[in-house]
Amino acid sequence: MWLLSRLRGVAGRWDQVRVSTRWRAGVAVLAVTVMAGPVPAQAQQGAVLRVALVQDVDHLNPFLASFASSTMIGRLSWEFLTLPSAEDNTPSPGLAESWTTSADKLTWTYRIRQDVHWSDGEPVTAKDAAFTFNRIITDDKAQEANGTYVENFASVTAPDEHTLVITTKAPQASMTALDVPIVPEHVWAGIRDMEDPRTDSVPVVGVGDGPFLITEYRPNELVRLKANPEYWRGKARYDELQFITYKNADAAVNALRNDEVDLVNRLTSTQFDALTGQPGITTNKATGRRYRELLMNPGAQTLARRPIGDGNPALTDVRVRRAIAQAIDPRTLIDKVLGGDGRLGGGLLPTAYPKYHWDPADAQRYRFDPAAANAALDAAGYLRGADGSRTGRDGAPLRLRLLGKASEDFSQRAADYVVSWLGAIGIGVTKQLVSDNEVDDRTNAGTYDLAFSGWGTSPDPDYTLAKQSCGALPATSGSSSSASFFCDPQFDALYTQESAELDPARRADLVKQAQARYYDQVPSFVIDYDNPLEAYRSDRFTGFPQQPAHTGTIMEQSGYWGFYGAVPAAHSGGGNGLPAGAWAGIGAAVLVVVAIGGVAAARRRSSADDRE
């Protein structure tokens, strides 16, 4: 009881100026860890949790990784200074066991916990943290995933092995939400080029301090992690976690039914309903932290304002983008494509974070109104010819490409609706459904007109807003620094104010104003906030902590709680990986395997906003 009281008493809120030493792994996990004590070694032998992935892995290099699948693996491998708690997303200690701030809120001092070691035996120190942040500050390529966190940093030093000091140029409200994985200096200091293939190799990414350690990686095929027996929170209740990548959710669901995997997510509503109530299977409909959007290329450019890509110049006209938003019916997409498992979109922060969530007023909302969309395009000078097609200012037909993922049910089905809706207002649309990685490459390079996309947001709004700022524009073509190529002085002014505002209520108001400006300029149209649909073999594993507790997700959390806190079912027999014949049964699926260990949990991986 003393521990629970202590944990509650020292807790702060993510948006407050300072937090002390709170960490709660969630009621179920905490009970297992504190009351049950270490699990006997024999109970840990051979237990394997097999997880299906229906998304590619872009990088294991934590400085570059942006896909949700990649960041999920990274969250298991490297510790962060702090991470959102499993219970309610408030900040909890990670590598930093405590922290303080100066009276002027410009100097932050983090106490790095002792007796933590990298998997190669070297001690984890404040110097590793200082190296990580300074590498991001000084190396343009290292800024790709998390550069926005350090833009306001004046200096990062390690006066001794257990003290990290960060000074900022102006107060920074997100200093308890630095979603940057700390890497070992003695490994990464030898990496001169962040795009060197070695940065995705096991000799580099295999040295970690998280609950799980990467032991094998075959790009587009296999990743394997093992339990970290020396993890500072204690070893998990099973030995290995396998992430098995399937071509689509149908293949993953079949694998779950056939006992080839234990956990799947990103289910369609039809798949979810079919699995509900099945023997040995438990389903979870969660409150989501992700938003789904339709990107509209507003004129891709680099940080130096050099145009890149080949987006249709008509989309640089905000009147065209607004007309497209009026021509799309998100309610139909939610009802017909998502089976009702989503909430109507608005701002960039989902309803999972009510303090920062913003919804447009009725008069502001883009409503499905083809007549209004037609009138707006007419007024903007994009006129229809005798055949009903509109022409651009260059006299050429107004035609757009719609980019989406061939592996994703939403992209496949929603694309037909968008083609029809925009065709009705005289805009020709060509579908281009390609691989996950090609979607990422093309949206990063600006070689698209329209594209289905989405991001997972963190409890603190700073990262999500920073991704839309002028400062997030890529240094070079192909970087994933910017989420939408949006660059607007009014938005930037609001973002700058909110990032330095330490009064919680005032900051929340500024965050909402920034979202309103983004919505008005519509570089992307937020379609919905998904309700994640998951299912697992409860005859093999139980006790998956959700984030937040009781209503949140198991996979793709802002941390590693869902995996770290899982418990093998007493009658599961442990298992030792995929059953006989499973590899052949996967067929065209790609396999990605990850092995894990740890008991109860708490940690966070690189990018707060994980890209769909």
C-alpha cells in the first residue's frame, strides 16, 4: 500500500510543468510485479507470444523509424527518459527515475537510474542520453524521426554518469514527453551515416536496454527479439515474442483461427464480429489514439523552400482543397468501410485526449455538399467543359492521383468512393494502390496528389503539431520530417506559443486554435479517429495491459505495456514458436519475428506519432 500511495502521490500530469517519480504499470501488471514477485524460471521456459503484423517495417534504426510497426518494435528495445503510464497516459519514469526544473523553466535535470546495463554489459549512463540528443541536434539525417523535440534545446550535457542536464532557449512544455529512444554511445558513435545499412543490422540495433533485445532481422521477412534477462524492471513472464507479418488482415485472421499467431490488430469490423465469442479467442474494441486522413499535396518543398515532388499545382490553391473536403462524405466511409468503428474526424488530436481534442463548430465543418463544392470550384476559376471535366489554369484537365496501400482494406474500399465523389464535381481521379513502403517513399518525396495516411498521436500534443510546422519540412527530398508539407505562419505562431506555454488551460486553448487553423487550410482532411479492433488467443495468453487501462489498445501503444505485461495461460504449455506447417501455410505472407522478455512493464519508443 505504501508503494501505491507513493506512486499516486508523486504523479504529475503530462501537460504540467514538472512531474516527479510516478510510474504505474497498470493495476493488473503492478499486482503481478509487486505482489507475485519474480516468476519461477521453469514457468518462463519456452513461452512464445506470436503477433501478426499487417504493416511493413520501414526501419529498425530508431533515428529513422516512423511506421507504427517499426516504432512498436523499437519501444521494446530501447528505454526512454520517461513514458506515458499504462493506466492513464500520465508521465512515468523510464531511464530517468526523477527530474527537476529550474525556477525559470529553462534547465531540466534528470536523475538517470543506476545499475542499468546495455545488453553487451556496458553500463547505461547519462552520457548515452546526452550523446543521443546531441546526435539529433547536429546530424540532419538523425533528425528524421524526432528532430522536432530538440529544436528548442540550447545544450545537453552529462555532468556525471547519472545526471543529465538539458537547457532550452525558451520554456518547453513537452520536457516530460521527449519520445526519443536513448541509444548506446559506444555503438552509435561509430555510425557516420544514418542511412548506412548497418544501422538496421543486429550488431547495431541488437544492443539495447529495453525489455526485449533484437537478435535477428531479415528485411521484409523476419525480426527476432529475445527477453532481456537483465532488464531493470525484471524479466517478462515469457521468453520470446514473434511478430509475423502477413500480406493482409484476412491472412492474419486465418492464422489466429489456426493457432499460428496469438494476437492480431487492425481488424475490419466484419473480421472482428466473426471472431467475437469464438472459443479460445477474446476481442478488444479500444479507444484509439490514431487519426486517418486524406493528404492533399499543398506544394511539397524542403526546409530551404525548394519545391520537390510532382504534386498537381491546383492543390496549392486552398479553395480547391476545401472543395475536395466538401465533396467527401466521411460518415459514409465510417459506416460503410469501417463498419461504424470510428468517430467523425475534426482536429489532429483524437477524442482519446479530451483535453486537447478539437471539433469544428457546425458553421466551420466541411460537410458533404457536392453543390457547394461545385460552386467553390467555379468561383475559383476551375471550370467544367462540355464533357463535365474541369480544367486547371493551364487548360489541362484537372486530374489527380490517389495513393493508398494495396494491403489495407480501408484504402482499397474507400478509394472507390473518393473516385466517385470527386468525379461528380468534375475532378478525375486515378487510383494508385501500392506497397506500404512505396506509399511512405512517395508521400515523403511529394510525388503524390492525394494519399490516404494516418498517424498515432501521443498524450502530449507537441509532436503532432510540430509535424505540421514549417520547421518540420524536410532538409532533403525523401525525408519523413513533415507529415503534410504544411507551412503556414499563423499555424507556426500558435504552435510556438503552445510549446512554450506552461499553464495547462492556456496551453490547451492554443493547441485547439492551432488545430482550427490547420482544419481551415486543409493540407489534409481528417476523416475519422479509428476504434482499434484487436483479438487474441486467450487460451494461450492473458493479462494484456491496455493503455489507457480498461479502454485502450494492446498493440501500438505509447509504450510497451501490452506486450511486457502479458501472461502465458496456465494450460498453454508455452509453445516454442510457430507450429509445424505454419511457415508453409503463410503463403505469400512475409514473416517478421520478434522475441521478448520482461514481467510487468513500462517504456516508450521513438516517434510519438507513428505513421500508418
